[in-house]
Amino acid sequence: MGKVLVEKLLRSCSDVKNIYVLLRTKKGLNARSRLDELLNTKIFEKIREENPKALNKIVAIQGDITLNSLGISESDLNLLTSDVSIVFHSAATVKFDE
């Protein structure tokens, strides 16, 4: 659901300055690498063709929703608190025994 929202915002809201995406390390890939993989999926194909510079608006933030303070570094937290106007929460876990 999250990538659908990000794609829609990029296509429909050209005035959006940045979209910060919280991503955790997974399978040896850091947040930036995971974002690169995400942006290469089919859903972003139209943007890659029509306005590839729009993809530069997406900024990866290293974190993990299961950690205190979402696992966000102090510098990223300062960036987010000074620059973010709206937050969409679409993170989830499928570990039902937590």
C-alpha cells in the first residue's frame, strides 16, 4: 500500500518537496539499497518514463518500527522534525507472536 501512495503523490502532487520513506535493513540491504530496489519496480515505470527527476524527491530514512524512537538516528530525526508536514503510517509486521 505504501508504494502505491508514494507513486500517486509523485504523479499527482508536483509541489511536494520530498517524500521521506522509513526503511529497515533487510537481507543485507540498507535503506538506500532497498529504496533503489523499490523505485525499480513496475509501479514506478510511468514516472521513470515521464518524469524521472521526480524520483529524486524520495529520501530513504534508516529505521525500524520495532525499535525505540523507530530506530531513527538523531540527525535524521532532526531532519524530519524540521521538514515534514504530513505523516502516513503504512508500516506493519506479520510476526503475530510479538
